[in-house]
Amino acid sequence: MVYFDNAATSYPKPKVVYDAIMDAMMEYGANPGRSGHKKALKASRGIFDTRVQIGKLLNIKDPMSIIFTFNCTESLNLGIKGYLKPGDHVITTSMEHNSALRPIVFLDKLGVKHTIVHGDSKGRINPKDIEDSITKETKMIVTTHISNLTGTIMDIESIGKIARKHGLVYLVDGAQSAGVYNIDVEKMNIDMLAFPGHKGLLGPQGTGGLYIRPGIELVETFQGGTGSISHSLEQPDIFPDKFESGTPNAPGIIGLGTGIKYIFEKGIDNIRKKEEDLTMHFIEEASKIDKIILYGTLEKNHHAPVVALNVGEADSSEISYILDEEYDIAVRPGLHCAPLAHKTIGTFEQGVVRFSFGYENTHEEIEFAIKALKEIAKEV
Amino acid sequence: MVYFDNAATSYPKPKVVYDAIMDAMMEYGANPGRSGHKKALKASRGIFDTRVQIGKLLNIKDPMSIIFTFNCTESLNLGIKGYLKPGDHVITTSMEHNSALRPIVFLDKLGVKHTIVHGDSKGRINPKDIEDSITKETKMIVTTHISNLTGTIMDIESIGKIARKHGLVYLVDGAQSAGVYNIDVEKMNIDMLAFPGHKGLLGPQGTGGLYIRPGIELVETFQGGTGSISHSLEQPDIFPDKFESGTPNAPGIIGLGTGIKYIFEKGIDNIRKKEEDLTMHFIEEASKIDKIILYGTLEKNHHAPVVALNVGEADSSEISYILDEEYDIAVRPGLHCAPLAHKTIGTFEQGVVRFSFGYENTHEEIEFAIKALKEIAKEV
């Protein structure tokens, strides 16, 4: 099987990640931060270590300003809905995933207005369009770092500068970038960074997080047991407890920390370079095939390892089905939970076939996929 | 090591659970319900199968009315905050965990009033006290099935009848009961049942769920990608998608399903009987020890495998520390995130040492703990 669906979830994970999860479950599968016995403390320390690893990766000074969530969707919901109040205005882009768009649209009915800045036909967002959309009521800018549809890399550093200049909170969706692209929350003026654990960071499903710049006031999504200030019926106002109610996914978070250590070991620049090479190889060969339409910038340093294409006017689901059934190649068709991004690049009706590459993929697999696409393009 | 902290999380899980999680991660670790390729479909079917197992266990007719969450705290927050509106009134009890009390208290500031019905010194709730608290504005009753502090089993069937008679929604916190005690949402008139995956149901951390009786209108906590109706910026109004945004914990949920199958294989009545036998053995022997104060009903069929105790006036953390350090026995001291329950039984200052037993525990371990308690009681 050839797995080209890494934008949905990275697979396989490094063996050390599976081993760490199993070890955490079997050897010290207690409830961290609840009891004080040895296994509970060991799990608790494992979780803290993951905070430290994430902090190191993203240049976050205080590990306690990183909170763990269930997935990147929860992180985005918390960042958006925990911060904005009736009367506020938020700016986002047409290249966002529904995990950002749907919470923002939901806030409409609570009196939070929004502006959606549109990308160009290659999925690029012009930071100036964002700046031009700022009103007196604007409190926040929400953009993705990398489009999950076209792989277009956004100029988040410029957007961060605009946010800082106008005193706005900048929330970045790192779903497709964390663990592969360099993110420095200080240098990039990122106030909140939402990330999944199970994509580029190489952790398991059921993990995600949100960095919250100290000083930003957020209303928590849940109240509950935090193992702290237990005598009070009010949610504790301390980080990270305020945002982490109930039993966490300790083995998952420990696996995530192991994934990040693996990234340090291999070198994030090496990982990215390999994924970029695979991507450029694929783009170069695919663009030679008659009938294949490629989307995005297709340019090195502007195009992440996510490639959207169509074969003439063929339905994207049909092409994906053939790839899966006849070639055992796993890709993702359809709308990718990013309807406005599809409208932006003109594929709202047809959808696209999305190839997304990971560190475990090889150039041989790319060649095999190209061969498959050539055969399919002849047939349809 | 003797693990008596099963009320925090069950440990160890059956080997088949670890194996199922590993298999799901290593053999088909794709994103379920997102793509249409074989590994994604296999993960998706695994999740559906877990819904079916839970339905079978709890007599839930439509598996799609069971939604998966991160933990029981999220489930309770969703049930409580997704249902109640300004002007409504909710009744709960002093025996609840902070996972129910804190969301209810949080709603105060949004104009949702509450009444807390108090338990007696053994942690028992009189259903009549709940009925007497009903006002014209009452919309919901929230109670735990079993106290996480005293192990007291609540008469949820009688409370369910009261809820039904008065047309109120009844939300039950099954944190300490699901998987060990028989729950029949039809017979017991349970409208919503919150449960963790990682306690009696023997699944991993990072899993939980909420049963929502069809017809109950709940506002979802998160909006985001659901892999369905992706062209729309509005959250889909279909079950379970409405409540399951973003990537689920597929290996975790598949492990949870395996845990439930293990329960069916062993027989829930056999599991409960074994845990009751251990509990009664422990209570009988502990009650003979000078200085040991036991809390709760201590009566068979009224007392679940959770035993709170103190050794004279000694600090509960100190006793737990000695048990851990000198005997390698894992228990949980303190307030157990249930401050009002401690006030109810009079241990708010001292806390208690909580022993909680699981199916993997043995009578030899009980004897060993009793020996340890005897020695400690002599020393302090």
C-alpha cells in the first residue's frame, strides 16, 4: 500500500512513538495529576516533558502556556470562541478549513462579525488584503499556515506583523505545518497557535494543542476536575489547568512527545527537505501528463507536500477509487472540509484528488503513482 | 505494585485492548470517515462497531445517538451547557464530581439557576428531595450513578421516574458505573448518559461518550470538519457528526470497543460480583482495624468498589504516601474533585484515602493492603 494521505493523518508513525504509547499504557497507565503515587507521577512527568518538547520546537518560553486538547479543531474553537465577544470583528481567509470557518460563522448569531479575505486562483492570500479589512471592531486575525487543499504556504510572518501593528490577536492554524515547517511564535508574532498531534508532529490521534500567549484572556470551553484547587466550585484560573479538565490522554501525549523528539533527532530541516523533494518530483512528473490539472503555486518554498489535482473533468472520487482499488494508493478526494478554498481555486463542483506526502514516503512510491496517473489519464 | 486507583482509571486493561489499539495504529492508522480508501474505511468501521457495542451494553437502540468525546468531563459539559438556556433551572446533588458541578456553577453567570440536593452522611441522595426541588423553571436533573468518593450507589431508577413524570431531562454521570453496573437507558428513563472510556469500560484514556436520547435538542460544543456536508459553512445537523468535529481518536475508540467485548465475554455480572466480593472483603477486614474510619453505606448492593477511609486524624496524603512508598500500594488521597461530597460526609478538611478496586485485583492484594493498614494504624 502506498499512503499519500498524510494531510489527514501521518502514517505510519515512527516505531518509537508506538513503543512509547504502549509503554505508557502498560507500564504506568495511571491517571496523571490526579493521584500522587509513582505511576501517576510518572505519567504526569511524561506530559510535562511533551510540553517542554513543543516549547522547544516552536520557541515557546513557558511550557505551561501550551495546553493539550483532543484535536486541532478543539484548539481552533477554543482560540476563536474563547476570545471573541459580541460586537467584535474577526478577519479570516477563504483558504481556511471548516474547523476555523464553521466556529467563526457560528459566532455570527452571537453578534461577532467577520470578513473573509479571498485568495487568488493559486490559493495565495495577500497580507495587504487582510490589513485593508481591519475595522475599529477588529480583534483577531485567523489564518492557516498552509492550505490543506492546495498546499499553499501563507506569509504568516507578514500577517503577524500586521496583527502586531494594529494590536490584534493573531491565531494561526498549524494543522498542516507544525512539525515540518519552522514556526517561531516570537519571531512570527503568533499569539495563539492551534496544532494537531497526529499529523506533522507524528503523535497519535486523540491529541492536539493550543499555544496561548501569556496575557491573553480566554474563556475555557469546559469546566471540571483539574486535580487542582479542588475545594472550589469555580474553574481554577491557572495555566494549563484552566483549559484541561478531566482525564487527559496521557499515553497519547507521551507518544506525541516521542514524535517530537524523533523530529529533533532527524532534524526538521531534513524532514522538510525530503518532503519537498518528493513534492517537487511529483509535481514535475505529474505536470507532464496530458489531462492532469494541478492546483496551487507549484513553486518550491511556496508549495507544501500537499498536491491537489484533477484528471480532466473526471470526478475526483472516481479517480481516488481507482487509485485505491487498482493500485492500492491511498489519497483523498472531495472537498477536504474546505469549501471556500475549493471555490477560490474553482473546484467546488468537481472536487480534487489530494496527494499528501510524508517523511516515510519514497521516490519509488512517487514514480509508481505517476505511472498509475498516466494509465488512468489514458483511460478516462 | 498493587493498583487500587481504578476509580481514576482502570489499570491494567485487558491485553486484547492494548493489542487492538496497536493494531489500529500500525495496520490501519488512517483518518476515519475523511478519505474513502481501504484503511480509512476500516478505521471508520471500527468506530461504528464500538458504537454498536456500547448500544448493546446500555440498551441504546440507535448507535448513532452515541457520540464520542475526549472524556466524561466533555460529555457532561456538552449535556449540561448544550441543553440549558438562560432562565432555566437545574437540579443536581452534593455528591457530584466537579465535572458536573463546575459547569453548572459556570452557568450561573449566564442566568441558569440551580439547586443542589444534599446527601446524608453516608452519601445517599433521597429521590424525594429531588422531586421537592422541582420548580416551574426546572428543565433538567443531573446526578451521578455512583459517588466517586464514597462508592454510594444512587437510586437512579427512582430519579428517572421523577424526571419522566415531570417532563424533565435526566442526565446521568456514569463515570464510576458504566461497564460494571447494569445501565438500561430505557428502563431507567435516562435521557443523556455521560461515560468515560477508560474506567469500567476498559478502553484507553482519551475516550469518552455521551448518549443523547433522540429528540433532545443540544447545541454542539465545537464546529468544524465532519467529513459530511462539507460544502456548507454551517455545522451539519445530523447525528453523530454534529457533535464529532475534527479527527477522532480512532485507535482509542477501537480499543474501547474491544474493552466492551471483553466485558461481554467475561459477563458484566461476573465482573461486578468479583469487584463486590473484593470490596466487601476489604470493608469487613478494614472495619476491624482500630483507628480506621470508613465512609459510605458499607452495605452490599449499595456500595460500589470505591472505599473511602481515614486513619484516625492523620492527613490523607500522608497515609497515601506511606502506602505508596513503603508498600507500593497505589491509592488516591485528597478531595477527589468532589468538594461538596466531602462536606456532605464531613471530610472536607482531612480528605480521605480512597481505595478503588478493579477486575484485575485479587483477594491476596486486599489482604496485603489490610496488613499495611494495620501496621500504619499502629504507627500514626
